[in-house]
Amino acid sequence: MSADTVRAEAFDRQREQRGWYFYDWACSVYSTSVLTVFLGPYLTSVAKDAADADGFVHPLGIPVRAGSFFAYSVSLSVIVAVLVMPLVGAAADRSGRKKPLLGTAAYVGAAATTGMFFLDGDRYLLGGLLLIVANAAQSVAMMLYNSYLPQIASPEERDAVSSRGWAFGYAAGSLVLIANLVLYLAHDTFGVSETTAVRICLASAGLWWGAFTLIPLSRLRDRRCGPRTEPTAPGFRQLAATVRHMRRHPLTLSFLLAYLVYNDGIQTVISQASVYGSEELGLGQSTLIAAVLLVQVLAVVGALGMGRLARTYGAKRTILGSLVAWTVTLAAGYFLPAGAPVWFFVLAAGIGLVLGGSQALSRSLFSHLVPPGKEAEYFSAYEMSDRGMSWLGPLLFGITYQLTGSYRDAIISLVAFFVIGFVLLARVPVRRAIGDAGNPVPERI
């Protein structure tokens, strides 16, 4: 192969990688502005406006407490995603046509999010439907997006490429969240009501998602994997078929189990930190929103910094180090004094610095453990671990609080996920796992 050909291939690969980063830039605003900040409280208020005298709404004739409607909608969206992801993943691997499927999922999600502008009055059913569609579409699109990683980056590049993708996402989330908070906090200045400001914030996330998705769709390319004879089975049958295939690669499954455990801890910290701050530490809503923004900003630094550490120490060791850092951060959180925003911001800073890197390097490490031609199918299982299986942490958090009456005890109980995840990951021989999957083993992993 000539030097000119090598340079041309490297240029094409880098161009495709830059396009890939922009899907994280496009879709992360949905997770930050819609799911984390605005939609939960707003949809709950809409449901309460539609509730009867006893505080219940009745979707499809089923009595549901208005305050639980958002949580139930999120849970239903996860069920839909679990049914759809294995089907789409198997179809993508069989046909080699990931890009049309990614575009379809992304624009379905973006359209549903943009449609949230019309969520007003007592239209709680519309809100629930749009949330289910958007959340499920986001999960499917992220599964397809992640599955590109082994195809667009060499083994030596993947830690850095994955980390840059996460950094792009957190940067976009921070930028849009700042603009949304300016509109929301100064809505009178802009001549709109608080309700209208929230609806604009929700819809703007969908417009951003759709607009910037054009960049990865213009640069990513499909790769034919050869003819496949096995049909795509329906729903859970396809998921069962994927799991059966993964059993041929027990070391890949061992990593996925470790990831499921420590990621459950990560997701629980993210979802319960604001509850800890408001209920145990007595902090106001403005402090909590500022802390969310701080996490977003520092997650960019953390993702890039840990990507560089992985080049020196390897992805596995860096992830193990991040799990130690998570444990130390939670232990420090246990001792935070009430009514002291500065120390809560210190805690948020610690979370932000390890959040992006631990997620980015987990994704890149898993990409080495996927057999060639099975990328989308295996990443459907990975995505379900990331989004659909994180229920045990909140359950432990809730039970601990119920038994002790202390959110401090509840937050420290989550240390168990990082300790167990550390032990499980440390036991995975990643070099042998990569070789067993049929992939080249990087010099440093």
C-alpha cells in the first residue's frame, strides 16, 4: 500500500470520526435539558392539572397518581426500547445499513421532542406519548451510534475517539442548558410566561437534535458485512438470540456484568444527587441547577483527561481508578454539612471529573470485546445495560432511606456498586477477552 493511499485512508477515517462526534453534540441536549432539568417537573404539573379530586389521572382507564405519571412513562419507554433495540441491532448488522436506521431513530426522537412545545393545559397523555417515543428513539439511536466506534477507529485510537465524543456531548449540553436557563429565569424580560419558556426549552432541544444530526449523516458511511442467513426474530426472541451468541464469549459477558454493576451506581448518583442536595442538605433549586451545569462543564475536562490517562495506563486501569474516585467522592458526600452550597459544588466537581471519562472508556473498552460483524447487536445489549437495567441502585437507595430515615446512609450505600464493580472488572482478563472475540489486541489496554 502506497504512502498516498495510507494518508488518504487516514484522512477519510478522521473525517468520519469528526462526523461521529457531532451525533453526541446533537443528542446530548435531550438528556440534559429535557430529561434531567425540565420535563419531569413540567409533565408532572400538567398531569396534576388533569387529575381528579383525589389526585389521579386515568390513562386508558387506569388510575395513576399524577406525581407518578412521569416515572411510569420513563419506565414504559425503557420497555419499548428493550423490545426494539435487539431487532434494529440485528437488522443493522445483517444489512450493513446502519446510517438510514440511525437517521430514522434520530429524527423520530427529535420530532417527538420538538412536539413537546404543544404540551400545555391538561395534555398529559400527549406528554407521556412524546416522552415514550423520544426516549425509546434516543436509546435505539445511541445503540447504532456506539456501534460505529469499532469501525471508524483503530484499536489504538478508540479510547481517545470515545472520550472526544463524550466531551462533545457534555459541551453541547452545557451550552444549550445555559441558553435555556437564561430564557427560563428571565422569561418576563423576553415577554413570555414561565410555562411558555419551558415549552420553548423542550422544543429547542428537539430542533438542535435534528439540525446537528445532519452532520454525522453526511459523513458516516455504511459498511457491508456480507450476506447473513439468520432472520431477525421478534422482540425478546431476538434479545434471547443475542444473549445466546454472547455466551460463546464469556469474557465479554463478564465485562458487561461488571459494567452493569458500576454503571448502576453511576446512574443512581446522577438521578439522586439533587434529592440528596434538596432534602438532606437543604439547598435551593437554583443551587441544584448550577450544580448540574458544573457537572456538565467538568465532564468535558474529565472525559478528555481520562482519555489521555488511558493512553499511558490503559483503559482498564483508568476505569478502575475512576471507580476508586467515585468511592472517595461518595464517602466525602456523606460528610457534607447541610446548608453549605460551596461544599456541594465541590462534590459536583468530583462527580463531573470522573463521570465523562468512566463512561467514555467503558464504551471504548467494550468495543474491543465485540466480534466483528456483531457491533450493533452487541451494543444493543450494552445500551440496555446503560439505560434499561439501572433499577437496583435506586431501589437500594430508597430501601436504605426507608429503613434509616437518613439520605446520608442512602448515598453511602451506593459505594457497594463501585466496590463490587471494581472487583468484577479487575477479574476480567481483557487481553484474552479481545483475542477471544477475534479482534487485534492493542499495545496498551
